[in-house]
Amino acid sequence: MNLLNVLMLLPLAGALITFALPRKSPQFARLVALAIALITFAGGMALATNYHVSGTPQFVTDVVWVRSLDIHYHVGVDGIGLWMIVLSTLLAPLAMLASWNVITRRVNDFFALILLLEFALVGVFSSYDLFLFYVFWEVSIVPFLFLIGIWGGERRMYASLKFFVYTMAGSVLMLTSMIYLYTKVRTFDLTTILSALSSGRLALSPAEQTFLFLGFFAAFAIKAPLFPFHTWLPDFHEQAPPAVSMLLLKMGVFGLIRFSLPLFPVAARDNAPWIIVLAIVGIIYGALLALSETNILRLIAYSSLSHVGFMVLGVFTFTQLGMDGSVYQMINHGISTGGLFLMVGLLAARRNSTAIDAFGGVAHAAPWLSTAFLITTLAGLGLPLLNSFVGEYLVLQGAAEANFRYAVFAAIGVILSACYMLWLYQRLFYGAKPDRAYPDLDVREWLCVVPLIILMFWLGIGTQTFLPAITGTTSHLLDDSRQSIPFRVEAARAH
Amino acid sequence: MLISPPAAVEYIRFLPEIILSIFGTLLMVLNPLIRKHGSSIFGNISILGLVAALLGAIYADGQVGQAFSRMIVNDDFANFFRVLVIAIGIVIVLGSYEFLSRERADTGEFHSLILFSVAGQCIMVSSNDLILIFIGLEISSIATYILAGYLRDDRRANEAAIKYFLLGSFATAFFLYGISLIYGTTGSTNLTDIHVFLSSPSRPLLLVGVSAALMLVGLTFKVSGAPFQVWAPDVYQGAPSPVSAFLSAGPKAAAFAVFLRIFLTAFPSISHQWWPVVWISALLSMTIGNFAALTQSNIKRMLAYSSIAHAGYVLVAITAHSDIGAAAAMFYLAAYACMNVGAFIVVSHIAGKGEKHVGISDFKGLGVRQPITAALLTIFLLSLVGVPLTGGFFGKFYIFQAALQSNMIWLTVLGLLNSAVAAYYYLRIIGAMYMQEAVASTPVPQPLPRSTRFALLLPALGTIILGVFPSAVLDFAIKSANFLK
């Protein structure tokens, strides 16, 4: 059986098993779920080592799901999906470890939902059928709904419902676009649609392209989230258990690259100017809000709004470097922002608060924790030798190639991110000695933190491990969309 | 026309209705004979009759053809809906055991009314003649008027029954008036004859249009589509929950079947006249239903508004006036029946004696107190929201695909945005169950009886199967939607 299918079936089966395990022994459920997640991670590593750099998807399975509508279960891995899948399989066991003792209520359900979420994430990152993608896209919000709603903070119900309804509103617009495409080509298969587009069998008028593009864009911009569709994000991160926040990977940006760009190359280029403006506004606005925030989780949420701005900017420069950079940032975001959430979770477990002014001088009491936090902070603000530097540099270089002014404005965001991150670090860890004991990292916490820190350095120094696979896919993507543009404009005119 | 005595095969084509009528009558006869209250014997007989009728319908599907001077048309379409309404009947009877014993109201009357109503619905979906459709509609409706007021001493139930009866008779009168006009114009009540007559270029468009409009009023009322939806919230709220479950599924599915048959068999040639009207009705139903449901705190009333919205989705499929639209409506009605009946039965279970606990706040902490009930209700609600891998999603997807196929882009966009709004009020219930703790005033629900558990597992299974493996039902719907040609 195809390794990719194993990666999907394992978490799904694991989720069902964990749901069914006896509720009297939560420790057993934790161990079972963690074991399954670790096996899945091993599978993810195997996926990465067996992946050959090329522009075409690998580990492909294509079977008919609903014959009368030509819906396929068509999954595969390309250079972008690969790293997102590996990241999902890595973060799931870490999220479990991070919430090991923190989650004490309904333990089975929590761990099962994490596995279910992992299943949906792997599905999102590997679908090559529009319908299938939509299924996973929507299914992924259900575990989030419950993970926040049951184990979240004081205003958990508000946050989870807001998240759900927001996402749903975007998704249904994407669904409309998908169905419209289907009525034109009678298939949901991405590769078939793309070849129909490039052969001219499917000719979309510029107006059609624009509306279809906007339908997809609505879903991705809300999910990413891009300014001004971000208002659910701070509530989400503030209320969600930090371990759950780790798993909010950048599906929206991924969708832009996988679907919007190749399907609607002309519309994507036509709409790029205002999208880039939104992205840059998001970079600066997010950073400014992060500066003024008093809650750690909300601060990180705004910083991630700023990061998303970078990713979207990179995509819409339509340059090789910009695209590579934004994919790189998608991975980085999972590692360093994920790492921040994880460590805030560790802090919150010690103080039972996430307000910045509840902390101070933690560095005296828990030096290892503060060192780990410092490395993550520096990684997040883009220090060379650490991961974000590579991504941000690539995006800025790509932006400069497209239009130098973009790079200038985006660079302001980099400066501001240094301000709010370092200021945050200062307020949390320096200052007067804390009024209480802060235990340093224990074994379990070390286990959560170390893999992420290793990856921060690895992504920062060993870029050649990751970049070839990404470039292989993005260059293919860019070539394809570039080639088909003039042709399609002609075809549309003839139409 | 010389009427010859019916052949044996014609009885087979009418088999489900015959079985249901026999069992319905049997229950009426047995009612005074068995005085032992609290026994479930009536329910068991009723289930037996329904299962026999279900098998009868499956058997009848092997004998496709017309019967009784072309009054009955026993085709795949008819049998799809027969199986659907009978299955709804089975689940409702199973789900009402708990209610009937709780209210000490276990009589044969209740069950025979259900059986007669189902028989009427079977007649509706399998007749090819307006007169017989009307008779079936009346059999089904009169039984449901009584069922709505089944709890004689309950004032809200009485109010519901009276409202339902008065408005319902009024709507049927419209329908009948439409029939009489069409008979005057075309000289026939047979749908095929009407279709042939209307295909000629010399048809009197105005009169036919007026009669189609009158029938539309009657049918829109029966399916609780806007602007004739106002009765639904009061009736669903006042009637006992199992009856509300029944009203929202069985008669509605049958009325939609009639809707499809009349408007796609008899009136396709004037579709340019009626589809814009249905377009408006669909949009109004979805919007009114969903936005009114947002503010409800009574869960029965909320589900009533939600069922108006769902009628709107099916009306979208009818607006598409195509084979795919018909198939989509059929599939959706099956999915809708599963999720809505399931949700109402959970409500009936939680409501307790006298149905006192029907507020959304009464569901607080149910996820902890009764995990299985809560999980099942979650499946139904997620399906009502339209989350993938449930029947509700696939049905909705298929409906809007049919609509886009017919170039109804705005209706699709507005309809789907509507479903995003709808997510909020369904999630409120999920929120109450899982995200809020039970407080002192929250009623402690009774343990889930076995009959209710079955009544919930069946539709839950249906919801999941329709969502994950839709092919079987979908292919059958597509095949049987060909009746139009």
C-alpha cells in the first residue's frame, strides 16, 4: 500500500481507537495516541527520504470515489505538500506531548481529535481532486471546533463558533467556484483541469477567471488569514489551548499556491496589486498590533498575521525566489510560531495566565526555558542562521525583483518584528525576580522543545535539505502558469 | 373509456399501499380490544406493517408499469419515495415508543394514524393523476392534522392542530382549484395527457399558468416554503416532538415528490413561466428560515425554521428544472430525512415528560452526561450544517451543482452563503452540549431507551453512508429521475 495512504489511515484509525478506549485510564489513551502519532511521523520521515526532486506529484493514488460525478480520491505529494505533511506529522506528537499533563478533562477525546486533525491536515496537503480537497478542508475545521470549544479558555465558545462560521463563509464561496469549474469540464481532478486549460479545451473568459479566482481567494484569505479577514485569529489563539494553536498550519497560503495560481494565472496576476497591498498592510498592521498587545497569545496571533503577509507577498510576486520564500515561511511558521505557542503553553502551565504583565524575571528561575524561548524568539524575528531569516530573505529578494517598493515596506515589518519580539522577551524573562518558583523544563518538556530547536537551526543552515524539493515544484508551477497565459488570453479573445 | 377489471400485476404495483391500509385498519380494530396500557404491542404491529410495506415497495419495483387505468405509475421514482417515506415511518414509530410510554398515551390510534399517513404519502408519490394525488394528499394530511393534536389535554398541541388544519385545508383548496382549472383547460387530470396537451403550440398559456400557480401555492404550503411557511414554526413547536419529526420529513418528502412529478412531467413545457417564481420562493425560504432560526431559543422552533430553510434548498433543485435537479432533490430529501428526524428524536428524548425541556440551554453539558446521545445529535447537526462526509453536505453540493448547471449563479452564491449563516445556530446547540457545563437548573435526562437508540442509530448510519458512499443512492436517484422523459 502506498505510504501516503498509510499516513492518512493511521491517524484516522488511531482517532477511532482512541475514542473507543476505556475512559478510566487516560494514561493508556495518551500512550496509544502518542504511539500512533510517532509511527505516523516515522512514516512522514520515510516519505521525505523517498521523495525524488521533480515537478510532478509522487506517491499518487487515484481511485474513483463517486462515479456519476467523476469525483476521485486522488492524492499525491509534491515538494510543497511534502514538507507540510512532514510538518503535520511532526507537530501532532509534539502537541500531544505538550498537552500531556495539561489536559486532564476528557483525555481520550482530546488525543483522538488531535489525530483526527492530523488526518485532515495530511489530506488537505495531498489532495489533487478539488472535491476531495474541499472535503478535507472542511473536515479539518471540525476538530478545531471541538478542541477549542471543549478545552479552550473563558470565551471558548465565542472563539470556536467565530472561527467556524468565518471559515465556512469563505469555503462556500470556494465551493461555488469549484462547482462552476466542474460544470465546465465535468471533472474535479486538478491535473485534468490543468491540462484542459493548457490545451485550450477549457477556455475561461477573463470575467469568469476573476470571479472563480475570487471565490477561491475568499476561502484562502480567510483561512490564512490575510488582512482584513483576520479578526477571528486573535480570538482563536487566545482561547485555544496553545498546543492546538501549533496545529493551525497555513492551509490558506498552501491553497493559493496549489490551486489559485495554476488554475487562474491571468486573474492571479490581474489581482496581484491589491492583494500585495493587503499583504503589506497585514505585515505592518499585524506588527503594530503585536507591539501594543498585552496578552502573549494575542501577540503571537498578530505576529502570525504579519508572517502571513510575507507569505502572500511572496506568492504574488510571481518570482522563483518569492515563491520559494513563501513556502519556506509556511514551514518556518509551523516551527517557530508553533514553538512559541508551545513555550507559552509551558509558561501558562506554570502561572495559569497568558497576560504579559503576569510574568517577569523568569530567566532567573528557569534558565533553560528562557534559553529555549530566546532561540525561538530570535528564530521568529529572522536572525541569520535561524530558519525565518532564509524565508524572509527569499521573499524580500523576490519582492525586490518584482517591485522594489514592496521590499521596502515589507522590510519595515522585519524591523517591527524584532521590536515586539524582543520587547516581549524582555518583559517576560527579565526584570524583577518572580514572586514564585518557576520550575525549569522537565524531561517531557525537553522532548517537546528540542526537536523544534534543532529544526530551527537546520532550516536556517541546511537549507539545501529543504529547498530543492520546493524549487522543483514551484519552478514547474511558475513555468506552467507563465506558458499558458498568452495562449489563454488569445483563446478568451476568440471566445 | 372502457374500464376493464385490473390485472393481478396491477395489485402488485399497488402493494405497499395495500399492506399499509390493512395494517392501519387492523390497528384500529385492535385498539379497543387490547386495553393493557404501557405495552408496546401497537408499536410492534405498526413496525411489522411498515417493514412489510417496505419489502412490498422493493418487490413492486421489479414490476414497473402503470395500474388502475393509468392512475398509478409504479416507477423507480415512486419506489424511491415509497421506500423513503416508509423508512421515515419506521424510525418515527421506533422513536415514539419512549414518548408514548412517558406520556401514557400508547394507543393503536397513534400508530394507525401514522400508517394511514404513510399510505397517503405512498399514494401521492406513485400516482400519475391529479385526482389520485389529491386523494393521497388528503389521506396523509388529515392523519397528520390529528397527530399534531394527539395530546388532547395539551393546549399547545391543540393550537398547533387547529392552525395546521385551518391553513392546511385552505392550501389544499388552492391545490384543488388548480386541478379543476387544468381539467377545464385540458380535459384531463392525467399528467401524461396534460403534458401532451401542453406540448401543442395552441395551448392557452394564461389559464394553464393560473392553474399551475394555484397548485404551486398548495404545494409550497405543504413543503413549508416561503411565503407560505408561517404555519410551520407554530405547528412544529406545539406538536409532540415525534410528530414534528414526522411532519418535517414524511409529508414534506411526499409533497416534494408530487411537486417534482407535476411540474416536471406535466408542466415542463411552460417551465419558463414557473421557474422564476420557484427561484424567488427558494431564496425567500432559505433566507427567512435561516435568519429567523438564528434568534430562537426553543430548539423545536429553531428546527422548524431550519426545516423551512432546507425546503428552500430543495426548491433550488426544483428551480433548476432539469433531470439533475430532480435527482438532487431526491438525494437531498433522503439525507434531510435522516438528519432532521434524528435531531427531532433527540429533542423528544431530552424534552422529558410534558416536553418541558426544549430550550437550547437544556442541552448544556449533555456531552458529559450522555456522550452517545450528544455524539449522535452532533452527527445530525453537522450534517444539517453541511460538513463534508455527511449526507447533508453531499446533498447540498449536488443541489447547487444542479443549479449552476442551469446557470443560476446568484441563487447558488446566495444559497451557499445562507448555509454559512445557518452554521451558527446549529453550532449553538453543539456549543451548549460540549462547551458549556450543566448548571443546577439543567434537567438530568433519562437514560436512552433501546428503542430510541435504534431510532437514532438508523438515521445516523444513513447520514454517514449518504455522505461517505453516496454512489448507490445517487445512481438510483439519477436513474429514476428519468421519468420525466
